[in-house]
Amino acid sequence: MEEVEQFEAVLRELGELMIDLGDLASSVVLIGGQVLALESRRRGHSGVIAVEIETGEEVTRGFTFEPDLLFDLDGTEFMAGRLPEILKERGYERARQFRWSKKLRGSWVQLDLFAPEEVEPDDLPTAMTPLPDARLVLRRAQPITLNIQGTPLRISIPDAVGFLAMKTRAKLQLRPEGNKDSFDIFAYVKLVGADAVLDALNQATPEGGEIRRNLLALFYDRSSPGVQDVLSYADTLEPEQRELLAQSVVDLFAAF
């Protein structure tokens, strides 16, 4: 299966899962790299995680096929206990403690489940990864609807504050040696627009100020870790193109 077809199949599966979850779907927020994919689709693009530099070349991280789902659960939600049953009815099997997998047209869809970190594991219908910024994300989430080849995908996604809170924490605390979180931050701000992101951060107190400081720590100059992470995806570019990319990253975050 071609990557774009695989990506479409994953989004259709996600849309069908939300339908089967019924009222419980209102407690779900999509997080992680697929937020970028849906923001891209909302703007008429393919959903691939990528950025274009001044010379027209594209630097890409590719498609993401693993939806990360944050559940707003504390053990009191109506029918929450049916979540594992619904997943099994749709053909999912537990692959790891917090992950469910399903064979999908010659490929796989992997669901990683998350919950607010303060929720006791015994109050959850199935094992989920505790997420530190969950309450901020849930409080500010925004519902969207996309049409995926005739299948409606209705789901909530984080706003700029929630997305960047998770991604900056991931890079600075949880996965400091990884490079994808920095690339996702850069791609998100470039896609959504620096002015729109900055407005959202300025209106978010006190979280916005902390996120701005973290962004500057990551993207202050060409030697900053976030800039170097972005460059790690640009090995095929000529040296002068890499210089342009590095400067464009720094310039994008200069106002922060």
C-alpha cells in the first residue's frame, strides 16, 4: 500500500472508531504528530509532515500512522468501561500495555492511549500512559470535522498552547535526545502561522510565558538544539540550502 493510501486508511479507521465510541468520543482528543497531519488536511494539503524552504525544496518527516488518543476519564464517565470492548469489536488487540493494534489493508494501525497523570490507574477502563499536560490540552481542545473519502472524522485536537506545551516538554524533559519533537514544533508554527501562535500564547496565562521561554531555549540561534534537530532531517540539501533552512528556523521564532 502506498504511504498516502495507508494514511487515508488510518484516518478513515479513526473516523469510524469515533462513531463507534458514541458519547465517549466527546472525551477524546487527538495528540502527537497526527495533530500536524489534520491541521495540514484542514488547509487542503496532503497531511504529510513537511516544511518548504525558500528555494522550494521540501524537508519532510513523512506521514504518521499511529494516532495518539488522550481520554478525559476519571472513572465516572458513562459507558467508559466499554472502551476495551469497542476496540476488540473493531479488531484491535493489545500490543503493549498502552497500545492497541489492528491489521489494516496489509498494514497496521497503532493506537496509543493517554490519560491525565493524576487519574488513578484503577479508575481507567484500560491501561493508559499518564500525560503531564493533559488538563491544559483538554481545557483548550477544539473540535474539527474532516471528510476522509466519504467517512466523517469528528475529533478534537489541541490548540496551539496545548500542542506546544506537550511538544516542548517532550523535547526538553521526556525525549531530549530525539529530534522529531523539534521538527514538529517548527512545522506546526510554520503551518499555523507565527502571529496566530504568538497571539494564543500571549493570551494564555501563565502557561504561555513558560512555553515562549522554552521555544527560545530550543530555537534561539543556529546552534540551539531545536534548530539542529530540524537540520537533521535535511541531509540531502546542499550546504547553502541548509544554511537557509537554519536561518529560517531562527527567524520564525525570533518574535517569541
